[in-house]
Amino acid sequence: SVVFSVACPTARAGHGRIASGGGDNCIQIYREVGGTSDKPIFTLDAVVNSAHEGDVHCVTWHPLRGRILASAGGDGLVKIWRYNG
């Protein structure tokens, strides 16, 4: 599937999760599990299937509240999610 958006949280968020959204209508969240600073290794941590009725065009973490994620989709909606991982 095509990835349209990737978001990394600020250091203030307290986690190193990376979120992505794309043409499969899903939001995926990855967490770092090892590697080195220049070659980190990530694994899939959470998935929101059918997050939108269409492509997920944009995902972004809240700059101060690290558990809050916003997404915008091809359905014309902006959704707010709480990450509990």
C-alpha cells in the first residue's frame, strides 16, 4: 500500500512511536525495538483498520500530549485518536 504520511512525536511525548497513514485506509503505529541510532529497528505496535472511508492522507501527533494522534482522510473527516500503547 502507498504511504501518504509519516509522523514522529516530539521528545516531550515520552515515547518513540512512529505513525503512518496511507492508501489502505489504516493508521499504523510502530515502536522501536532495537538497532543503533543510525539504523533503528521498528515493529508494528498497533493498527487502526478502516480509520477512514478512504485514504488516510495525513497523521500527526499532538505536540504536547503525546498520546493524542490526529488523522485526515479522503472522506473529508479529521479524527482524533488516543494511543494507549
